[in-house]
Amino acid sequence: MPARISLQVPDKSLLDAYQAALRSGWSPNTTRNVAPQQLAAIAADPDAFLAEIRGGPGRIRLPDGREVDRIPGPTRWIFAEDRAERPFIGSINLRWQEKDGRPILALPEHVLGHVGYTILPAFAGQGYATAALAAMLAVAREAGLPEITITCDATNHASRRIIEKNGGRLIETFVAPLYSPCQRLRFIVSTAS
């Protein structure tokens, strides 16, 4: 039976579950641990944190220390709907640029793909990320994106399977020196239902 999830807009009523995941050592960023920063931001001003994470304007720090404007786009928190306690199990976001008020496929060099996701280790390998990506493809379609780009490390076989189960077509192997010297895979995924 496929995993059942819901994608929830980050909200104060869900913040305790999110903070518990951060305190457990999970990070919503796959390239560096941002849990301490996010816990501090929540403690300082939970409303401002939620506004930014929901897709509002903000700044991000790149691995090389530079700060750049964050590309707006929705972040959704993932909950397991096939478990009685409906636990928080991860986060997924979608990002894109616009030109003349319409989404475009091009991304700045520091953004490797349109979608990023991460699942708490206790819930990995159970189909939740596959279901979350499928649900986010529907969000991308509604936003007007006919396809998305998504990447993973070449050695991340689990993420590759998730992308391929959602129709991902490998288009290249590349290196993103800003993040690491490791090889990465770039996929194109259609948002057509």
C-alpha cells in the first residue's frame, strides 16, 4: 500500500512538531545543518519565522558565506497520514523565478533544482518522500511550471529512486563546486498529471 501523506502550510499549530524534529538533529537543509539557526529564529519571533518559511522574502547564506535573496516559493511540512499519531516526517519546498509575472524554468547558479526535500531518518525508505514529491508536482503544475529540475548526489540511490518513481528523466551528471566536489545528477520531471 502506498504511503499516505499530507503537505501542510507551516503554521503555529504545527510548530511544536517541527521544533521537536530540529531538536532531534534533523535539518531541512540537505547541504548543511540549519537546525540551530531555525530554533533561534523561532524563539526570537515565531511569526516572522513562519512568514519567511511559507515562501516570503528572505536571505539565505550560501556555503561560501555569501548571502543572497531567497527565491520565493512554498514550503510544506510533510505529515504521515497512514499513522494514527500523524507525525511530522519532513519538509519539501518548491522554488522558481518569474519573468513578467510568469514562472520560468531558469534558476540562478546557487539553486540546483526547483524542489528540495528531506525526511526524518526514522521515516526514510517507507515511500513518504515519493508521495511528497508527487504531491509537490501538483503544486508546481498549479503554479504554471510544465516541468521541474531536481538534483541529487550521484551516490544517493534512494533519492534517485524517488525522483525516477515520479517520472524523472536523467539529463546530466555534473559538479556544483559551491556545494561540494561530488558528482550530482540532474533530472527533468514533467508536472503533467
